[in-house]
Amino acid sequence: MITEELVRAALTNVVDPEIGLDIVNLGLIYRVDILEDGRLVDIDMTLTTPACPAAPQMIEQARRAVLSLADVYKGLEEVKINLVWTPFWNPSLMSEDAREELGFY
């Protein structure tokens, strides 16, 4: 069955085009729920800014990245991406590696 770890691993393939880092290490993924016996993955994600010009592209890439797991996990039917703004994103949400790469200490 699909797991949160597998979903997050798939999402590491989605890169913020302005920053050049993946959305998981940037701390943009707030919640991943596996529902309906693995048929639905429900995700809360945010963006670094509400004015992000790549928002539609990144949300669709995230949906497709997770949906690609259906090739192996046949029960997966739907991926729902919820764009949320609470808590508002800040650099402290990034992984340690991401903060180092971007010069945040």
C-alpha cells in the first residue's frame, strides 16, 4: 500500500523553478493523508509566497508526481492538492540541507 514516505519521495521530483530546490526540502508540504484504503492521497501544501508565478505549474506537477505512483500502487485513483497559507511559509520550514544550500544558517 502507498505510504506517506512514498508520497514525499515522489514529491522530491517537483522543483520550485525560481529557487531550484524540491518542494519537500523547501518545507512546502505540510500534510499528507492516505485515505480510502489508499485510493486517495490528500495533501496540504503551501508556496514561498502567495504571488508565486509558478504556482499552477508546481501544483499540477505535484499532483502528477504522486499520481505516477499508481503505476506501482494500483489502488491509487486520486490526488488532491490543497493550497494552504497557514502557517505562512518561512525559511525555518526548510530542511537543514536546503537552508545550507541557500545560505540560511
